[in-house]
Amino acid sequence: MERATQPAGNRASTVLGRRLGGELLRLRDAAGKTQQQAAESINATGTKIVKMERGWVPMRDPDIRVLCEFYGLGDPKVLARLLDLARLDRERRKAKGWWQHAPHPGTLAEYIALEDAASRVRTWQLSLVPGLFQTAEYARSVTVTEGVGVWEDPDEIERLVDIRMRRQARLHDERPLQMYAVIWEAALRQLIGGPKTMRAQLERLLEMADLPNVRVQVLPFQAGGHPCISGQFTIISFAETEAVDVVHADAIASTVWVENEAESAAYSGFFERTARLSLAPRDSVQLIDIIRQEI
């Protein structure tokens, strides 16, 4: 698992940049070369190699070709794939998003950029309705609750709520995000913001579940133990075949990104097994409506 500790900047393509950098790092290690030797092969500093291998900078095709030759890579198909990754990465870094000028904490900027570029998002939620389905009042209540000691400025809270509302446009634009949410029953019964706010939130969730690009399932209490009982997470998928799924998981005081193929696949397996234990979409909608009426 890799924590997002990259320097600030346009992070829209870090998923591809880190993927490419990891590939070059593996090639260098396999060839038994040092970072300094790699740097000398392209007339650069060791710092540049560090930045390339960590996906912090866009990469030039000539540098990739020289490094691959220096590492003894003889497969033209592998080289072509790396050059494609570099091209996609450069193109995505040029993309400008509204979130770049919005105030936001820490890694939220990177998450929004990835969400904007994604083709599909799968999310497992233990205690909250997913952000892309939240009403403004529910989001405001969540922000105040989560922000004790951090988000106390009313203006800052409103800006954060506005960011969450703007993100929801991805569900309705010309390339609508495919959203698959599995939500624990507790998240539907927890009275965030009080009964009125929660009823309105469940009504919104029912509206979202009716969208053709949205699938909502509820894991009922009666399901008992399940593979995802230890924490919530989101799996972000991309249209580019070169891009591995990225997993985003928030802990109380930290954020974890999972960006390698094996661990991403493991999270997908956990998600699918939990989804199989959950109610079917139609039955989930019925339960949501029952809970709404009970509040």
C-alpha cells in the first residue's frame, strides 16, 4: 500500500505516472543499475530519476527509450506499452479541472482528479451515504461532524459542501460515471443531521438508484459477518487498459492509496463477495424506502 505523499501540483495523471515510474523502477532493479547510473545514461541528475520513478513528473519518449536500452529491455512490445503510458500521462497532466482552484484538504484534490477521469467507481460504505449521492444538508452535517477541530469555519465548510455537490455532475454528464455502491444498513439508519435531513437524504438515494448508470445494494444487518467488515473503501477504474484500478481508503487520520495490480484485485474480490451477500438492487430500494418511512 502506498500513501499519497507526492508534492503538490497537477495530480490528474498520477495513476498513470506512478504506474509508468514503477515499471521503470522494476526494469532498473532487474538490470542491477543504480539511480545515479540511470541518471548518467540520460544526462540528468539522480533527483530526476527519483521523480520519474515516483511518477511526479511527465516523461519524455527519448528518455524512456534510452533508459529501456540501458536496462537491457529487448521486447519492443513492452517498450511500446511504456511509451503509450507516457503519452496518456502527458495528455492527462494537461487537463485542467475546476477543483484545481477550489480549497480542499490534503489528498482530496487527487481523489477528485481521479474521479473526474474515471469510467467506473465501486464504493463500499460502512457509516455514510456515498458522497456522490449526498444532499447538501447531509454533506454539511457530515463535514461539521468530521471537522471537529479542523473544519470549524462556516465559510470553509460551505466551500467543502459545494465541492461535493459539483462532483455529482459526473453522474449526469456526456460520459456519465458508472457508479456501483454497496452500503451497510447502519449508514441508512444513522441520523446524520437529524430526522428531516436523513429522510431527504434517503429520498435522494432512491432517486440516484433509479439512474441507468447507478447500482445501489444494501448489506442488511442480518447478513452477519462479511469480507469488508474492517473498513470502507472506493475502487476507481479507468477506460485506458494500461491503467490499473486505484483503491482509496480513508482512516481516521490518514489516507491510503493502493495502486498495484495484485492488491487492487484483492479489494475487487472483497467488494464482489460483499455485494453477493447484499440485497439485490430492487430489494435494496425497498429497504431504503422502508427505513425512510420509519424515520
